[in-house]
Amino acid sequence: MRIGISEGLIKVLLMKLCKYVFDVRNGEEHLLINLINGIAVIISNQNYVNLINGYREGIDQEVWDVLVQKQFLVQNEDDELNFPYGKYTAINMNITNICNFSCHYCYFRANNKEKEAMAVDADEFLKWVKVYVMPKQKDIFINYLGGEPLIESEKLIHISRNMQKLVENSSMRYFGEVTTNGYFLSPHLARVLFSAGIRCIQITLDGNREEHNRIRNCHGVNGTYDKIISNICACNAIIPIIVRININKKTDVIAIYDLLKDLKAKGIENIYFSAIEDNYLGDSDSAEDNEYALSDAEAIDKYIKVWMLQKSMGFRFIQKIPSIVGNCIAKNPNGYTINYDGKIYLCPSTCGISRFYIDDLYNFKSKEKKSQIKKEDCKTCALYPVCMGGCDIIRSIGQKEDACRKTYISQILTNYFRIKYL
């Protein structure tokens, strides 16, 4: 009598723990986070020990099923790094160089010195999309930035409506997002933006009323905090709004508490924090550029304090994995950053710096971006899906020897996940 083993059983027996799983120990439990899809599970220490030792029979069946379903366990021949980088076209567009604010730490203002008002040529951009982006047959995501993008709201809406038309008879989808200071937002404009395909608006705040008004200066206006908060409240039910709260060297936790208390009272719940970091790429070395920038150690300390405050006040953590350590558009082979003059750069931080210019809308040559991953050994690191090998731009200019931030990222993830889930 011949006894055979089914192909399905063989695959089960060959399964292993994905190498891109991040482990946070919590007493007799382990919090496991799949850094490819951002899903988190908690398992007992005994199940974890059996898992890493390959002892299948010692793992509870319910736990095993969840780990397989959520792709914590993969087959030996699987491509573990099967995540969305390159699976969609991502475009950051600085639609204009003009802004009604003059924020002290703005890298865009530091890198782009033109005094004359300039804006992206909508027709040239749409022609570029038709010729070079549409043939890729990938979903298209555009984040409209500036300057202040709502200064060019008519052009933005025109581009976004045409993007909707371009994909309507295809298998592709288009998603638009606007990153704005929120000063010009209104219920009418929010409705028009949503109808034109904008599915999210991100608005930045810098602390409570006093702190925000001190940092985010608006030309000819004495304070912007109240108007922005009022605009968010008026539009929050019309279009999804995410509030990004910047933290810097001078950020006071009391100021953040005051801000969160105000947001909570007004029903504004979708928030996340972002540190002003010391990775300026421009040519200026003035004291103002570094006045607000945080070192890695300072950033970790600030993040822990504000995340604990966020949790204690009942705010959701809307990011599966904090974007502060990932989502680099320069790493996406189908990612582009377009400046207001039509020039194309690797990422927003490099716009306006001539040595980082790679192409333009009017004479586009590179149909495919070359991979930006320089260190193949990075792919064996558990943090690779998050950092993608570190910043090649910082590495190329010698600002940091190898641009590896493994220690920083590990500490950020450990604290974020521990505060969020435990």
C-alpha cells in the first residue's frame, strides 16, 4: 500500500516565519507585527518559542491559522518581500511655489528661492500622464502639495477631474490627496474637491494656539490657529481630514495636551505626529534651519511622550506603521516628485536642489526609474520593508556614512507598537 503526502500538506510543513516580522516582548506574550502589511497579533511565549524552533505540533491550531491567514507564515519558496512598493504610481506634486505662510522650518521655502509666482503646467502634466504613466496600468495616487496647493485650487481641481476621466474606462483607479495648511479650506471647496476625486485632506498644526501661531506665520494675519480649526470643523463631515501634528525641539508636551484637548472637544479624531528631523538637504547652514530640528534621541523622547498622551486621551492610532520611518517615494520605481516648474526630483525634500534634478515633464526620457537600493544586504534585515535600505540621498552626499538608522527605527517601532497595542 502506497501512502502519499498531499501537495497542500507539504506546503504547510514547509512554512516558516516571515523574516520581516517585528517582535515586541511583553512579559509572557509576544506582540508580532508583520512589517509588510502592518498587521499585529499577540501570541503566548510558549507558542512563540515553538514557532521559532519550527515545532509545529506545539503551536495552538487557532494561532497557527491566524499566522497563516495574516501572512506571518510563508512557504520557503515564497517571495517574502511581496509588498506594495512599485505596485502603484505615486506622484507628489508641488503645484505652486507660493504660500501664504512663512513657517520657520520649511525645507521647501529654504530650497526654492524664486520670487515670481509659478505653477505646474496642467496640460503638460496630463500629457505626461497619458504618455508615460497610463501604459503602466497601475493605480495612480497623487498628493498635491506646495507652496500652498489651495492657492491654485482651480488648477488642482482641473487636473484631478481630468485624472478621473483618464482612468474611468480602465482597470486603474485614481486617488487624490491634498496636503494644505487649511487656511483657505471651506465647505464649498471641500465638496468640489471631493467630487473631483480628492479623497483625503491633510492639515498641519504645530501645537496649541500660542505655539502654532508663533511658528506658522501667515503674511499680514495675526494668528491662524482659530481659523484653521474652524475650517476643519466645518469640512470634516464633507471630506476625510487628517491632522498632522508637528513636533520639534521646542515643542512642549503641555502645548500638545492643550491642542489634543481642543481637538477632542471639537470631534477631530484623525491625528498623527511627525517630528521635524535634522536631515536638511539644502545648501543653507543658517542657525534657523536647525533651530527646530530634533536629533534621533530627542525625537524618540518626544514621540514617546506625545504617543502616551494620545492614547491616554482616547485618540486612535490611525497608522498601522508610523510613516515617519517608511513610505519613501524615492524608493518606489513608479514614484515621482514634480516641482512647480515641471522638473522631476526623487523626493519632496530635494525639490529645488539642482544636483537632485532627474528629469522634467517637457523632455521626459526615463520611462523607468532605476532601483534606489544600493545595499543588497539590507534586504536580509527585518526592518527592510520599513526603511528600504536607508536614504540614498543622505548617503550620496556624505551627510551620514551609511544612512542606516536601524537603532532609531527599532526604538521608534518598539515604542509605537507597545503604546498602541499593549
